Amino acid sequence: MRDRRSEPRYSVDQPVVVTILDSGDREPFEGTVVDLSRSGLGVRVPYPIDLGCRIEIRWSRGTVVGQVRNCHRIRPDNYRVGLKTSQAMELSEMEAQIGVA
């Protein structure tokens, strides 16, 4: 199967705090960024998140806000959420996020 992505994705494994901005009834929870690109993030979370929801990702290197584009169940209590970020990251910012000098 051909990869349809228009930009490269970089694998990472970094803990984050996830906040669903479109829902005031859920407390922030832990997740893991598993990959990133200029305009998106892949995040592993313990709950499914509705498509179209805006979520905030906080980690040691900053904060990113994105919209949920897809959500796939990996196994019970483990979902992979694809986010489109509200601002595209520059290459130097992406390198900083993944720890490249």
C-alpha cells in the first residue's frame, strides 16, 4: 500500500498531557506522542476521542493544539489519535521536539 502522506513523519516516544478543549467534563490525562510531521501529530491515548474535537497536547518542549482527524483502537484502553495541528511546525522546531541537535 502506498503512503499517501504529503510530508515526512518522524517517530517519537514522548509522554504528554492531553486536554480535550471541546469537552469540559473530562480532566486532562496522560498520553504519548508516537510520531509527528510539519502539520500533525500521532498520539496514543487511553480513551477514544471524537473526530473533529480540538485537543491540547502539553509536553516538556511546549504546547500544541490540534483537531482530531482519526482515532483507531489499538487494543482495550489504547487508541491512536491523528491530529492536524493549527500551525505548521518549521523543520527546526520539529527537530527540537524530537531531540535532534
